[in-house]
Amino acid sequence: MRRKQFTERQILSILKQHESGVSVADLCREHGMSQSAFYKWRSKYAGMDSSMLNELKRLQEENAKLKKLYAEERLVSEARKELLEGKW
């Protein structure tokens, strides 16, 4: 069975349907997902709206950039350390 991919917007829409009174079983049947997926989404996206989702994505992108910069600087630092120790 192929895995269905949902966008964050679709996930928020499904969660809002649940908040309006639709049961979890009905949502899962309608959208073709498991209940465990629903509960994982609810724990991750509970109480979010689209502006908060945009902010989350922006912070995740910024975090990825910072991790990349740190890794590059760490490599440069290690190379300098080896040069100063005379390993080359």
C-alpha cells in the first residue's frame, strides 16, 4: 500500500474538522490515513494556524542553515588545528 503524503495545510484542515466535531474514525476513513497518523499530527500541530505554521517553517529553514554553517566552520577549525600541530 502506498504511503499518502499530506501537506501541512491539509493536516491543519483535517485537525480543524476534528475540532468542529467530526470523529477521528470518520476523518481517517475519509482521508485514507491511520489513527496513529492523526494523533501524531495532533501532537505536533495542535493549536496552530497558518501564520504559526509559516513561522515554524521559517525557523526550521533558519536552523538548517545555521547547522550547515556550524559544520563548515568546524571543518575549517579542524583543518587549522591540524596545520598548527604540524600534521601536514
